[in-house]
Amino acid sequence: MLASWTFVLGLTSWSFAKILTSKRHFDPDGIGPASPPEPGKFDSEGRPTGRG
């Protein structure tokens, strides 16, 4: 049980660290920071764009 919780908490910590340290910025509404927004990975229909 200890190994399971260690894995779950480690994976959660790793995921949050990866998200929060990402340098890319996706801003769909255009009111975000001054850096230009990055294009999304999916188009408006939900299909992959082949980018990223």
C-alpha cells in the first residue's frame, strides 16, 4: 500500500511540475500575458493539427 501511494503522489507531483514549468503558452481568449500565444494541438473540430 505504501508503494501504491508513493507512486500516485509521485505521479501527481511530476504532472503538476511538468504543467507549471512549461514555457509554452496557449491563450484562447487573448487576454493572457504579453507573449504571443502558442497554437493549440487540436483544431475547432477536435482533430489533431499535426503541430506540437
